[in-house]
Amino acid sequence: MPNIVIVGAGTAGLTAGIYALKSGFDVTICESHTGPGGNCTSWRRKGYLFEGGMHWLNGSGDGKSFNRLWREVGAINDATRIIYTDPFLVCDNEGRRISFYRDIAKFETHLYETAPEDTAAIRELCRDMRRFARIFIPIMDIPWLKVKEKHPIRLGDLCGMIPALSRMVSLRSITAEDYAGRFRNPALRLLLSNVVGSGYDAMSLFFILGCYVSGDGGYLEGGSLVMAGNMEKRFTGLGGKIRYGSRVDQVLVSGGRATGVSVRGETISADAVIVTADTLAVADTLFDKPLSDPWVKAMRQGTELTMNAFLCYGFEADLSELPETAVFALDKPFDCAGMPIKSLGFHNYARYAGYAPAGCSAVTVTLSNGDTYAYWKRAKEKGEYEDRKRELSDTVLSRLEERYPMLKGKAAVRDTATPLTYERYCGTYHGSWMTRTAPGQRRAAYPRKVKGMNNVYFAGQRVMPPGGMPPALLSGRIAAQYLCRDFGMVFVSS
Ligand SMILES: Cc1cc2nc3c(=O)[nH]c(=O)nc-3n(C[C@H](O)[C@H](O)[C@H](O)COP(=O)(O)OP(=O)(O)OC[C@H]3O[C@@H](n4cnc5c(N)ncnc54)[C@H](O)[C@@H]3O)c2cc1C
């Protein structure tokens, strides 16, 4: 039984491990953190649970292409309750509320009523949302692989994507904000600008909107921790071993083959190694010399980093009357890490059991405003990091209180994560957890191997831009398939 070591117990690492175990390998995962999930994580503070990794999941919906994979790796099972919040995003400007409904017919009627000045643009928006609702990522096996189960893709499903494909070229050439600029109604503009992070192309916007209106994009009850825990259980149930608190310092390579990894001076031998830690973070450090393959250089030069400040508040107030996910324009914009913030979006978990003490509510705010790593790093070096975090938390809180006066004086618990937090806990490059697909940016996956190391495979969000959990899952599955092919084993998925 070939013996495999996987670096990282995030979504990609657990996925690769589960498929490798099913296919007959002996697998050990080395994870630097104390638990599974990587960026797919949440944390508790004084009775509040702050969801930090998964807000919507492509593949939550039965029959969707990723759903089978999430089930194969145990992330979703028959007992999993999936929450489909509707509306899934609300623009909650004072006096002007516009909502994104999952029911596209309801959404269209709602828009015509609330923004009649944009009738023509609304018609086009809804037509494209219907087209993108039929888009899916075909789950294919790599060539020349022996598989136990075949899952052919239906021709009709592929043909259903043609109308959306014809729109992709133009949507890829503009940002989501440019697209939103076609609308005269300011609330609708704001809503459309806040579905994806700043600077993403409009195609990313439609991928997400299409996902939501197709009956997908739900939230798993219990969130990231449950999802990562389910995968960990599936992995260990199949006989996999996880070593937590085991940061891999080096992949040991001899004669063009990996022989194992080194963890704090201890050698763990392996017949092959799958690296699921952020490729950008480890390309210069995990091997005896920096990786220099052209694709790694292209990744270093071409990756636009998605990162954020993540602000958590525990309010001693029942906020179940407020929208679950909303955005509102700021009368008084402010700067976060030198970048202007003109609107605030929040997630409100008041209606979720177990996220806060009785009568209280957990709220999170994500400020995804470009590459702020240098700002936070500098603040740390100057000893000002905690002060800067506190200032930001105060500023955001004051804007929330201005918009929702019932919050005044109710914030009992606060916690703020910056790119340095993600870097520290997840080992991601500059704390970035996805790749921004701006107009003209690469979307294709990177190769999974480098020259001179035949049995080392790369997986994880970074090798499949833009990243996120489905690409992490898919990349882990593909790494396991390469492994099977190279070792002459049959890939087993179920
Ligand atoms: C605030 C936020 C919101 C998000 N929302 C969503 C969402 O709604 N939907 C969605 O699909 N995605 C979302 N994402 C993105 C998603 O969580 C990530 O893209 C995905 O989890 C990445 O998985 P991964 O396995 O590729 O990498 P990671 O999760 O980064 O896992 C890598 C693992 O490797 C470990 N590691 C690193 N270096 C070493 C080493 N040297 N030795 C041992 N272990 C190591 C790390 O500790 C980590 O556990 C969100 C992320 C964040 C931060």
C-alpha cells in the first residue's frame, strides 16, 4: 500500500486524502494548526460563534455537479440541513430597500416595481441570470485514469450552457462595478457591486447570481466547523491519520522523487507528497530551493490577492428583524488600511441556533478592499497593530450603530481578523484566501506538478483561480487522480 503524506488539512487536503484512502493508499496528513478546515473555519468567543469561512456553497443543492463530490467526501450527508436564505442579499439603504431573491420571477417583478427607471437593464440582468443558472463546472476525470465508477456528463446539460457562454467574453472584460454602473437606481447599483469583492470581473458576478437562482449556494447548518468536522470524520473513518500541530518545514527530495517530509527535524517517509498549503506561500520555502517552473513564476507574477479585514461583533440584542445579509451606503465613508470604504456589508446570524446566547446575535463584517497586507505588516512592526485593529472595529461599529440605532451600546464581544491573522493560522500567502479574477486575469487551472519531482502534487485554492471551496475540493480530487494514475491504481470515488 503506497504511503502518502499530505501537507495541510484544509478542504483540498482532506479531499485528496479521502479519495486516496478510498483508492487504496495509506495516508497521513500533516497540519500545522490544531484542527481541520484551514480557511473553512469559524471560532467561538464568549458564547458567540463567528462564521469565518463559508457563507455560501456551490454544490449544496441536490443534483448540482459539486453536490456528488461534497457527498463523496462526507462534507454533506443526508442529515445535513442546508439553509437557503431568501432574499440572499438586501440593499438596506435608509428608505430604499432592494433585495436579491432566489426566485428569479419574484426578483424581476420586485426590480421593475422598485427601480422602474432601469427597466431595460433589469430585463437584460434577469435574462443573463437565467442563462447563468444553467452554468456548471463539469466534473471530469483526468485522461488515462482507471476509474471504478464513471459519471458521464449529459449532453443536454452541456448544451444548456451555450447561451451563457456567448455572454462570457463581454462580461469578462468589465468589472462587476462597471456592470453595476449601467443602472440608474443607486440602491440597485450598490447591490450589484457587493455580490463579489471589489475589482472582480462581471462574469464572476453572474456565476454567483446564477448559482443562487439555480437552487444552489446554500449555507450548511453549523457552517464551516461542521463541514470540516464531517470531512475529518470521513477521512479518519477510512483509516487516515492526521497529525495536528505538525508544520511541514520541508519536502524531502532525492533523485527526482520525494522521499517524505520533515516536521521539526523528524522525517516522515512517503512514496508521494501532496502539497495543499497555498502554493504561493510554500513555493519559495518548502523545497531545498525556490520552485522555478514557468507556471509557478506566472502564478507569482499574475496572482491578484483577495484578502480582507474581518470584523466580528456579539450584540446583546435580538437582531432577527434585520436582514441576514445586507449592504448599505455610508454617509460618512472611512479608510481601512489606506483604502476607502463607501459601503458596509454584514452577515447577521440572529436566526441561527447556537451562534449566540439567548436574545443575542452574532454579526460579521467583511472589508475586502484590495491588498492591505503591507499596511497591517507595518502596523505590526511599529507596535501599532492592536491599536489599528481597535480603531477599525470602533469605526465600523459606529457606522453600524448609526444605521441601526438599536445596536448602540450593545456590542458585548468584539474580534477582528486581518490578513496577518489568516497568514498566521492558515499559512496562506499574505493572508489571501482566494485569487481575484479581475478583467483579463487568468481563470485556467495551473499544472499540478513541477519538473524534477515526479511524485509531488500541488492542490488547493491557489492552483484553481479564483479559488474558494469548490476549486479546493476539485483540485484535491484531481491530485488524488494523478496519484492513482502514476501508481497504476484504480481511482475510487464512492
Ligand atoms: C472570510 C472568508 C469567507 C469565505 N467565504 C467563502 C464562501 O462563502 N464560499 C467558498 O466557497 N469559499 C469561501 N472562502 C474561501 C475558502 O474558505 C478557501 O478558498 C478554501 O477553504 C481554501 O481551501 P484550501 O484547502 O485550498 O486551503 P486552506 O484552507 O488554506 O488549507 C491549507 C491548510 O494547510 C495548512 N498548512 C499551511 N502550510 C502548512 C505547512 N507548512 N505544514 C502543514 N500544514 C500547513 C494550513 O494550516 C491549512 O489548514 C472564504 C474564505 C474566507 C477567509
